Amino acid sequence: METLNLQKPVEIKRAVNCLWASLAIGLVRPLIDWQHLQQISAQTSATFTLFVSLTVVAVVGWLIYKISKRKNWARITYLVPTLLGSVPYIPMLVGEFERSPFIGSLSVVQLVLQIFALWLLFTKPGSAWFKPVNEQPNPSFKQDP
């Protein structure tokens, strides 16, 4: 009978930890940059801003959880907004460094964590873990030439 190693690879554990750390930075960063957020919130409802922020945190947290549970769709879903969000990221980052080098540095750390995590999730051996069980290679099976 064939047995498959269904244990979570260390690369996946590292990737998920990086994603959780990135989310934590994303929660702390606005608190540190509160004065700037108040200026932005003056243009929109504070309730709306809070609702959108909490919704984003909840969805991202749920995706990270699903990634850790071997859901390939969650890995791809996490990738798409990350790629789309990279377009306005550089101008935003410049503004953050102008306001506060510390806030800008936190954003860079957050970005590095996300890129590293995605790299671990989409390269081998991490990417192989997301294949359906029936498509996993059987290391004990050897074909004759």
C-alpha cells in the first residue's frame, strides 16, 4: 500500500509564520501612524474606514488560515491582491518614509515578509504540498527504465 508524506513542510510553516507576522505589522502600523489616519478619515467616515480595515484583516487572516490548511485556492487568492497592491505601493511607501522613516521601514519589512512567504508557497517543495493527494509523487515507487 502506498503511503504519502502529508506532513506540512517546514517551508509552509515558515511562509505561514511570515504571513501572520506581516498581518501583525499591518495591525500595528496604523496605530503608530494614527495622526495620518485621522487626516485621511476626515475625508471619509471613520466608521466606514474602521469597517473596511477590519474586513480586510478578517479576510487576510482567514486566507492565511486556509493556506495553512493546504487550500491551493487560498494561496492563489492571497497572491492576486498582493500583486495588484504592488502597483500603488511605491508612491505610498515614499510618502510613508517622508512622514516617518520608522513607518516606512515597517512597510518594507511587511513587504519582504509577504514576498518571502509567497516565494516559499510557490516554489518547491512548498508548492508540491498544495497538489491534490492523488497527484502527489510516491517516493517509494520506482519505474523500470
